[in-house]
Amino acid sequence: MNAIVMAGGKTQKDEPLYEISRGGYKSMLPVGEKSMVQWVVDALNESSTIESIFVIGLPPANPLESNKPLHMLADQGDMVANIQEGARQIHVLHPEETYALAVSSDIPLITPEMVDWVANQVINNPADLYYNVIERKVMEERFPTSRRTYVKLKGIELCGGDMNAIRIGLALEDNPFWQRLVEARKSPLQQAALVGYDTLFMLLLNRLSLKEAEATFGRKLGISVRALMCPYAEIGMDVDKPFQLEIAEEALKNRGG
């Protein structure tokens, strides 16, 4: 499998990390001894399931180190276009590949074990789209001050992860839901509204189970969707704010990084 790393985007003045990054690329923000994106690339490098890495959004001159093939791709303007560009390049260079891992550059705490866990879920359970979800108790036990956004389903509260997977063919298709999902990705309620107000109503009443939500989203989007119950809080520990940067630095320090 090959990995697409979304690393573009300079911090804007209205964003919490602007003062720290001085308006530079968020992915290049130092976390401990390395940049945020380098930690992600390192985990992919040490993974046993990743063949090559496609980093999107950074200038080619950025000094990323990799012992696996590393391809630097230009920013296409938004997340959907970036994933599609990554999928196109993978298809050109590795036409035999069916799936790609889509990884955010702001989860510096991921490890090779976590990468391999996600990749193996894909290999063993074919679908069009895979989305990691993390139980609130798992997230808060590992990072009690992370302040994640959670959605309530029947009997469970979940937040989303930032390392997912997609069938390459689907990424190359023109599907209007892609852009709408990206725009609503920070709001679980908006995500539910995209696939119908009946789903939203059931969600508000906490009546949907995870399997029911998975089936409903897949049916209304016209694709097969797999929600992966992820045991690793690190996959959901994205760094968007200064206090989250401190959490990541402390975790890496305790890990010896």
C-alpha cells in the first residue's frame, strides 16, 4: 500500500497556531526534535505495509528524510483535490494497487504499529472508504485534556481519526459528496445532515448504532463504508492548538522522541 500525506496549508492569522508558526506551513511546525510531518513520515517509513509516500502541499525543497520512495506533489487547493491528485499519481506509478492510506500531517504521535493496524484492516475487509473512529473513553484515558469533539451514537461516544483509507478508483471518481464531507468534517451533526435529516434525527436521539450509521452513510452515498473502531488515541490526536502541541511534545518526550 502507498500513503498520501496531506501537508499543505500555511497558518492564517485567525488560527490558534499562527503566532507559533509565524504564518508558515503548519506541517513544518517543530514538535520536539522534528517537524510535525517528519514524525508522520518516520512512522510510515518504519511501517511494514507502506511501499512509498506521496506528500502533498509542501514545496519540493522541504528537507524531509525518507528511506522509502518519497514523492512531493503540489497543493491542489483543497483536501479532496489533494487526495485525488495523490490517487492519480499512485495509479500512474503503481497501477496494480487498489487502496491508499490517507494521512494528515498533524498527527505526530502515530507509530509504525498504528499504520500497520489500519492497513491490515483494509486488506482484511474490502470496502470503498474506511474511517477511523475512537471511543471517548479510549481518547480521554490516553489524552484527558485533548478536548476532542465527540458524536453520540447508541451506547457510545466517538471522535474521528486522521489516518484513513480509500479505494483508489473511488478517489478518482467525480462524487459531489466529497467536497461537502470535507467542509463538514469538523461537525459530526453536519456530516449526518449530508445523508438525510432522518439520519440526523436518529443521531440527535442517540438511536443509531455504529453499524447502523455505517450502513446508512454507505447506502445514501452510494459506496461501501467501513467504520474502524480504532484502539489508538494517537490517530485522533491532531495538533490544531497550542495546548495540543504541548500535549504532543510531552508525549514524545515521555516516549523518548
